[in-house]
Amino acid sequence: MRRVGFTRGCAVSVSMAACLVLGVSADAGAHAGGGLSGGAGGVVPAAEPVPGAAEVERLYREAGAAVKAHEASRKAVGRVRGEVVRLRAAEGVERARLARLRDAVGELARSQYRRGGGSLVHTAGLLAARSPEDMLERVSLAGRGGHATATLMARVRESRARLARDRAASTRVLGKLRAESARRAAARRTVEKKLREAQGRLRAAEERRRAAASGAGRLWGRAAGGAPGPACGSGAGVQPLGRPPAPSGRAAAPRWVKPVDPAPLSSGFAETGDRWAHRHTGQDFAVFDGEPVRAVGDGTVHFLGCGDGFGKQVILRHANGYYTQYAHLSVFAVREGQRVVAGETIGLSGRTGNVSGPHLHFEVRVTPQLGSGVDPLPWLREHGVTV
């Protein structure tokens, strides 16, 4: 892992309330992915506090806490699923053992029947003994047969008891799995609700501020709440760059990859300092202009954004429920709704938006909205990608 100081990174806070508290215009970075500072690292002058900014800050903090709860539940769900798999495997082994024991019992019963088993037949056999020695031998054989039968039936009973215990344990663990899954879903809903409410308040405050200042201006978000940023409209300038080459021979295509390769690290997740009013919301990669930016996994293009602090950005939706964001691009190579595969070039790196130099700002989010991010590097490692 190599970290370089290639750029001063992104320049807007996770809590966009800071943009309003400080009176920053939307075009100067109301939605970029780092801390709050000037586009080249300068200090933004303070302005009149906006009413309700503290409430927006609270909503973003609560959304962040819900993201942590979501991730804790996700990990718990993974552990419980592993336990379910183990118990089901043990249950399958015990079912197979019980079936073999039942077959053995059946074979023993058939064997005894063929030999004339049963108490009356056994007594008659003793009476028909030719000598005392013959009678003793028959008694010994009968005893051994009875012991074998008793041992086999005891094993059957033990196997049934183990199977019942395994089934009860599986039922308990499945209940835990359902409960953890419900907690995870509830945490996701909380994140979405808090971010929608915070962004609605921000839009209303921004609208009032703009109306008071000039009576005009473009809001940073879509009219419907909870959008990730300004849409690009028809002028996105998509330049298709193609999919990665198909793997040769039997090699399987990778499920997850680095967003850029090589991937020198710059500013990390949750970093603080004079570049940010709150904390950095993603992982920066120090790359030059025009480097291919790749989809880290299979997914669908959920959103293309232009014109805010993130500049040109792509947000992908993945089948596991997460979203990944790629910001400050110079060129788009995909369109909204397009399916992409891991390693496919979705754009080229650049310096659009509120930045001080070319780099890629990369985020992993629970929802499409800013404020729902998790640390990208551990998330990538969990998916088999080492950066």
C-alpha cells in the first residue's frame, strides 16, 4: 500500500450543512466529497449562520450512526449465515448416519427372520440342541445377537437425539438471522430517512438564501428529494471506452477490482484537517488526468452527476445493495441505466469540481446519497481486493 501526497484532494464536508452555515454557493462545492475549503485549498470566509443548520448537522450525525449500525448488522448476518451453513451440514451428516443405521436395523431384522429369530423359535432351538455343549454355544450366539441388536438400537436413538438437537439449533440460528436481517434493513431505512430529511432542509435553506441574495439560481439537487447531486441532463458527453478483454483459457473474470490500477493512495476515509470542515467521505487515489477509471464490480449505472463540488461523477448500484461513487472525472464512458461489469472503464480521471489537482475520489455507500459512506479500503479487502 503506497500513499502519496499527489493532491490536496476534495474540498467539501460530509455534512453539507457546513456549506450553508458558511454561506458557500452550490457551484463552489455544495456537494463534493471531502472537507470544506476553497477549490485550491484556500479558506472560505465565514458568513451568517443559517437557521436550522444545527438540526441538519444532527440528522447527518444520526445517519452516520445508522450506517455504522447497518455495517455491524451486515457483519453479524455474515457470521450467522456461516453458523446456519455449519448446522445444516451437521444436520445432513446426522440424517445420513440415521438412514444407514435404519438400513442396518432392517438388515438385522431380516437376517434374524431368515435364521428363525424370535423367542419361540429361540426356545425351540435350545430344546433341539444335540448336547449340553451345543446348547451353551447356541445360548452364547443368541446373547451376542441380542447385544448387537441393543447396541444398534441405542445408536439409532442417539442419532435421532443429535438430529433433533441440530434441528433445534438451526431453528434458533435462523431466528437470529431473521432478526439481524431486520435490524440491517431498519438501519438502511433510517439512513435513507435521515439523509432525505437533511437534504430537504438543505434545499429549503439554500432556496431561501438564493432568493434573498438574487431571487434566482440553480439548486444543487433534483426536485425529488434524496438525489446524490445535480444531474447532467443531455449534455453529459459520454465517450464509450469499451469493456475489459474477456479472460483467456479457463481463467474466470474477477468479481471485484481496484477502481484504478495502479492505485496510489492519497487522502483517506474520515481524515480531518484544515482541508475539511468535518471529515473526508471517501478514499482519494492520486492519478493523473485521463487515467481509466474502472467499475469495481458488476452493477448498473445509477446516476451521472455534473456541476457540483464532485464535478463529473458516476454512481453505480451493485447487486449486494451497496453503491460506489467515482468523482472528479474528465470524461464519462457510460450512461444512466447501463449495465457494467467489473473492470469496465466507466470514465477517465480528471480535475472537475472542487479540487486542487487531478485525482479520483472513490466512495462506497449504503445508499446513493452523500453521508451514507463506509471506509472503502476495508470494504474492498472484504471483497478480495487489496489496495
